Amino acid sequence: MAAHPKQPLRTSNDVYRLLHDDIVEGRRKPGKRLRESDLADEVGPSRTPMR
């Protein structure tokens, strides 16, 4: 899975960039669901940027 950022991601653009890079670089498996709660655990304390 993706490496954890050093600081929580604060904007939806940050989350988009992280997910885009993970997908393009093959760190996320094709067809695997992206669950909001799992992503929030991975990238920071809030689920708001994932919405």
C-alpha cells in the first residue's frame, strides 16, 4: 500500500494527487475499492478531503 505522508493531507487536491500517483505508479491494485474510512486512516485524521 502507499507510504504514509509525514503530515496529514488537508485538501481534496492533496488526496487526489496521492491517489493519482499511487494508481499510476502501481501502489494500488486495479479493481480494489477505495473506502473513505480506510483512506482517512491512511492519510490523516479527517475524512472530509476524501469526499
